[in-house]
Amino acid sequence: MASFNDTRRRLFRLYPHLEAAVDKVQREVFGAYPKGAADHGGYYWNRKQPKGVYLNQHYGEDIMKHAHKFEKGLLTEQQQRRQEKLVMLRRKGMGPPKKGAGKRATKNKK
């Protein structure tokens, strides 16, 4: 049974003008160049992890920064979890004191 590459080679021997068209379509679809091509496909750059400015371009800004302007009291999931944990710890008497009720503030009030 003939492999795909053998069939492809035979086809291009019969119709040489098809090879350039097939390569062009292949590049457009898969974004790569055939092995042994003089020009490189750039897959290496796509594979690299983005850093710095490119990372910011890839992920963009967090929408929550701007959402606080329009929706008061809007919290991210992390902020909400922290707030719930703080309330729970305060109920148990293990959380930090409220603002102005710390050790240093109550020291001179006796």
C-alpha cells in the first residue's frame, strides 16, 4: 500500500504546477512550511512563552479595574473569599481588630 507521501510525489511529477498551489494552501491552513524549505515558518516564535509587553498584549487588562467605577461594591472572587474569611475569623475572635482598635491605640485609653 502506498503511503501518502509517495502518492503526493507521483501526483506532483504528473502535475508540477500543482505543487506551488498545494504548498500555498498548506501554509495558509496550517501556518507552517514544508520541511526543507529555504524560508522558515516561524512556528518557533509561536511556541515561545510570551514575556513582558507581549504577555500584556496577549492577556490584556483586567476588566475588574474598570468595572468598579460603574458598579459600586463589586468584588472579585478572591476579594469576596477574603472578606468572608475575615468575617468568619472575627466571629471566632481570631481576626485582626477593626481599624483604630489595635493594641497600640487601646494602650493609653486605660
